[in-house]
Amino acid sequence: MNKLETAEQLEKALSENPVCILFKHSLTCPISQGAFQEFQAYMAEQKEVPAFYLYVQDARPLSNEIAERFGIRHESPQVLYVKNGSVIWNESHWNITQKSLQEHINS
């Protein structure tokens, strides 16, 4: 997993990885902490799809850029599965689990 902080880093990540996972994490939200742990557990087992994360408090402009770019309302925590420039699946809050990630990304 690689941390994103700028729109330029996002551009590079998306251009180099036509398929990837983006995770928006809030450092102050207990729900987000639980979702991030589920995401990390999933990523520990899954090595095929590159993943990127950002801390919304540290990268608010980037978080807004992601929402605008993909036309998906900002949430945190939020996971977005991107394929060829489009989000093909996204989820937020309690629905981000290791199982939901496996079902939607590995299928």
C-alpha cells in the first residue's frame, strides 16, 4: 500500500495502475479505524491489485479531487475499486470488511 498526498501522486498512480484500490481514511473516526484494519487485513493476503490510501485530514484537497473525478460523494472511511479510469465498486463505513473486499475485488 502506498500513501497518497497530492493530486499529482493520484494521477501517477492511476496512469501506472489501470486497476487499483483507493482508500480514504479518517484519523479521528473509530469507524474508519476499524475499516482501515479490515482493509489492511485484506491487503496482507491480496498482492495482485495495487492499493493506495490517504488520510483525509492531511489531504483534504486530494479527497475532494477523488470525489469530483469519479462523481462519488465523499465518505470516510471509503474504499473505491478503480478499473480503467472508472470506479466499478465503492463502499463506506461499516460495510468495508475483509469479506466485502474479497467478494467485490477478487470476483
